[in-house]
Amino acid sequence: MDYIRDKERWSEKDKNGISRKEKLLKRQRILAILREYFREHCFFEADIPLLVSGTTPDAGIQSFRVHDKYLTASTEYHIKRMIAGGFERVFTLTKNFREYEFDAFHNPEFTMLEWGRSQESLETIEQDLSAMVTAIHAALYPDKAYLEYQNAKITLEHKNWREMTFQDLFYRHYGIVIPENYRMNDIFSLVKQSHIEIDPLFQQEPSLLLSDLLDKAIKHIGFDAPVLLKKWPSQMTSSADSGINAQWTTRTEVIIGGIEIADGFPFLLDYDIQRYFFDRANTHRKAVGLPLVQYDEQYLAMLQQGFCPGAGMALGVDRLCMLFTDSTDIRDVLCFAWDEL
């Protein structure tokens, strides 16, 4: 360990002449603006424990296990439980943890903003995000009409945000036509027909293959205006609202400058469907050699008692800070990255 490194770590400048210290000061302002938005709109900030009894079974998310509990990978279920208990608008701005993720866009410990509204639509949640993004830009760069990121000029006005379906993206980027009534096992043949080499890691799991192809495709969109990526394969999420036999689900992922910034969907209200989705996801985990996880049984019990309509979203704060500091490595906007502890 180079202990002398701390004398230089935060003062070194990037190619644009901006130091990490300057970026961290902007990060501090961004966090303040986010909290101020929710205060102005009468949200309750929930202080959720970092150790929780259940976690998401999504195969793309690996939770840190600590004895009989988990470090929280998301506060989604807790926000919904509080809304069910009478808090109409709830947000969390806290640390989350996911194992095996450390690269330019991932740190195993990261900061997530999540919020939910009862009796509101996903479109209202999208407008929340748009308002926060434009407020941050106006505060940090009052003299610039565009967000400048990696030589791109991105307009942030909500009227210019573009909608694109999952099918649109795969056709535009790969030439893959995913039919309305696709079957998940058909994905491999569709990919092979487009002469795309399939990584051996994904040979047995089409949803993970789709996730990998998606991660590569989104790096090429959102450079003129944010993109709202909609209409997702239902097997790629375990909490979005759709029927058991539905191929598609209502979900919005927000891409800005080739970076996945946020992900939202209407509340799933049906206990039986949620239990089925959790079981399906755990079955997928077993099929690809991942450990089974414990569900949040308190969340499931809440659904059994009855839940109100609404919608919510999760936003990666570190990635948002990367955008507003023109950074390409997440460590530039963290006080300490995973390998600096």
C-alpha cells in the first residue's frame, strides 16, 4: 500500500485540468440539490438499515451476505412497505452494496437514490428525474445550454427526451428483430442469425445474454438527449408490473451519454405474481450456478395485505456525478474507491 499516495490523490488533474477534489466538491452540491428537490415536494427521507433480512433474487445482482442477513442492494422493498403504511412520498439517499462489481462504472459500495410515489404514474417519476437533472445543470453550469460530456452536447430539457423500446434498440444496434410473442429460448437463435458471438458465460441463460447485449448497446445512445428505454422483457426484472405469462413489462431505464443512470417501474401490486417472479429468478440463479437468496418476506406479507398503485425509480448517484464532472471512471467522484481502502 502506498500511503504517500493520499498527498496527491485528490489534487491530481484529469485531461480537462479538473482535480478529483473539485469533482468531489461538485458531488457535494449535487447531493444537496437532490435532497432539496425532495424536501420541496414533501417527500419523507427514510433511513433504512444497511443490514436487511431479504434481498433481490435477480440473477444480475449479487448481494453481500453477512451471517443471516444481507448488506442492502436496494431500498425498493422498504420504500414500498413505508408507502403501504401511509407515507405517500418516500425517498432514500444511501449506500448500497453489490458483490463482484468493480470497474469504470461499478464500485461494490455505491450511492443510490431511490424514490416512490403512491397513486402516481411512472411518467410523474420520469418528470421528477428530469427536474432534478435540469436543476443540477443550472446550478453547476448556469451559462451553458447543454450538458457537455465526452465531447457530446446533451440537451436536458424534458421535451427533448427520447423514447425507445427495448425492441427498437436491439434492431437499431444489432439488426435483431425481437417479435412481440417471442419465447426466451428463441433469443439464442435470433442472436446467432445476426452473426453475434455468444460469450460462453451466457450460453445457458438468455436473460443474462440480453443483459450483456443491452449493456453494450446503451453505450451508443443518449449523446444528444436522454433516452427513456421502455417495454422490457419481463424476465429481466423481478419486481416490474406484468402478468405471469406476459412477455413484456412496463419499465423505464434512463440513458444519458451512454450511461445507464436510472431505472423505474410502476408498483407491482399482486402478491401471487411477485412471489412467482421471485421464485422464477431464484430458479434462474440455480441454473447458472449462483447461490439462492432469501426474499424479503415482510415485503411479500405487505403485498398480501394489499398495496396501493404508484411508481418508483432508482438512480445511480455516482454515475450522475460522473456525467456532471465529465468523468469516465467512477473513482473520480468517490472519496475512496474499492481498491483505495
